[in-house]
Amino acid sequence: MLAALWPRDQAPALWQRRAKADPIYADDLIWDILDTPAPDLPRPVCAVIVLAGVTNGAAQDLLQNTALAEAGCALGALLGVRTFLASSQAVYGHKPGVLTETCAPTPATPYGQAKWGMEQAVGEIDAVTCLRIGNVAGCDGLFKAMARGPIRINQFCDGAGPRRMMIGPHDLAHVLAALSGSHIALPKVLNIARPGLIAMQSLADAAGVVWNWQPTPDTALPVLAMDVSALGAYIAQPAATAADLVAQARAGGWASAS
């Protein structure tokens, strides 16, 4: 999705892929990150962005998030450029309130724990920024479920469903391009999302997907709200809307079930 929506006129990207993966562009960098040293780059770059990661599986598999991040940081240091690492809002766990980058992470899931472990492992490396990214429209669990057909949404005691901080793939591509090209000092951690909470049922309605309520499991989190004012100091973003997020997902190639 990011490759499809990347602002190539502003900051053309050099995409990494594994040797057996389908190419995105002719000048893709073929590199098995965990198995071989980075090859020579065909052209200069202004930043390294590590999006590769493991989202589920055994603990040993999730530890690869740290190994991938360290390999990306090593490449960034070799090239003398900043490295951006895809972390997650999951590092915050079930903390209440609006979460700033200074809130102490208390991850509640193996994935969140793995991403927090990754952040800690690179914490002392210079010129590294960890991006705590909210739900990405078209890529998260809800959109994957909506691609398969009718869905069920948790309903909490207040009658509402889950609400999350989100960003569309178009916006995420432009945020990454803008941060990569920035020559000003950047913090070690940044929350990444559009301002405003989005209700899951509003996304289903905007996508035209049939849905129903279901009882909420005890472990479900009704709201995860991040403060994105630090990001707003670099890039102005309007508040998120369900219709816009669905449109961005579709522009990136996502399709709901017919």
C-alpha cells in the first residue's frame, strides 16, 4: 500500500525486498535482512525506514522485531542517515487517558511486548526514531475481517464499540516521506496517527460492510487514545474521518467483501 501511494515526486523510495519476493519497482534493493549484510545501494538515500516486522507467532519469532530493527539501524549508521523504526501503539498496553510519548509503556500483548523490547534495544543508538503507529486503514485486523465478509464488533457497557487512533496509508506514506526529508532534530519516539478517535462501527458503515454487535471479552480495550501533537509540530494533519480512511485503504488496494 505504501509503495502504491508513496509521493515519488517528492522523495522517491528505494524499496527492499527478499530475493524470492515479487518486485515492486525495477531498482528494488534485494536484501534478506536477517541473513546477509546490506548490499551497496544503487543511489543515495536520506533515511532508512524499517517497516519489516513480525506481528504474531511464538516468542522467538516476535524477537525478530529487534533483530530487524538492529540491522536497519546498522545500515543507517553506515550511511550516516537517520533510521525510522515502525513501532506500535500496542506498547502502551491498557493505559487510560490520552497517551503521550513520555508515558511509560506497559504492553499487554506479546506483540506490544516485542515492540517495546525493540525500542529498548535501540534506545542508546544515535539518529534513531521509533514510530508508535496507530491502526493503519486497510492493514489492521478490522479491515482484514471486512475483506472477508460480515463482521462482529465488540459492544461495551456504554453501548459503543472500540475506538482507536488511525491513519490512512496515503497519509502514512506522506508522513514517512516528510520526516525522512527533514533536516531538523527529531525525537527518539513519535506517536503516528491522524488526530481524533475513530469508532470501529463507523468504519464498517463507511465501507458498506454488514456488521453486528457481539459481547465484549474481558480483555478488550474500549479506547486507546494517543496525543499526536508532537507529530503535528512537523506535519499538519486534519482530524480523521471514517470515510477518508476507507477511501485511502481502497486507493492502496484494499477491497471489502462484495
